[in-house]
Amino acid sequence: MFVHANEVLDDKSGLTPGATVEFETVDSERGPKAFGVRILSRASASSPAPRQSSSSSQLLDEGLCDVLEPAELREDITELLLSGTPDLTGRQIVSIRESFLGFAKKHGWVEA
């Protein structure tokens, strides 16, 4: 479920792992999206927080995400395709990879 910070109707600092929220959903072109998010209760000190690596935790704290170089994304996609579907042809891999790279650029997931 995706939720944009602008959809949180309450103080956004209360939206922490373990907080209880209520929201409505709408279908978007990228899947379900929450809107009208209200924080019902803040996370308690005993609420288990999701485990994250220190780098991903730092990125989340800064409100940023890891933006890859196009070459790095191409390599990662190729490795995933080869390990997940080893019978793909080189032409198929290149086609899938370039389509995904274009999509990623459009959404700011890789440097342009």
C-alpha cells in the first residue's frame, strides 16, 4: 500500500512504524494508494519496529531513496532475469531491461 506524506491529515511525525492508522484507498496506475490517512494511536515503546539496514534507515530518515546509476540498474536487472528465468534470450533480456530502465527514469528511480 502506497501512502504519500501529503495524504496524512494529522501531524506527520506521528506516522512511525507501529502506529495505528485508518485510511481510504483508491486504485492508481501504480496500484492501491491510501488517502485521508488519520493516525489513531502512536507507536508504543514496546512496538517492534521493522528491521532495516543502517543505510536504508538513514535514507528513510532523510526522506530520500537510493537512486541508482543506469549501468548499475541494468546490471541488477540482468542478474535478476538470469537467475529467475535462465532460458530468456539475450534479445529478450535487453528488451525487458531497456523497458524497465525507461520506466525507472520516468519515475526518478535512476539518474537521468
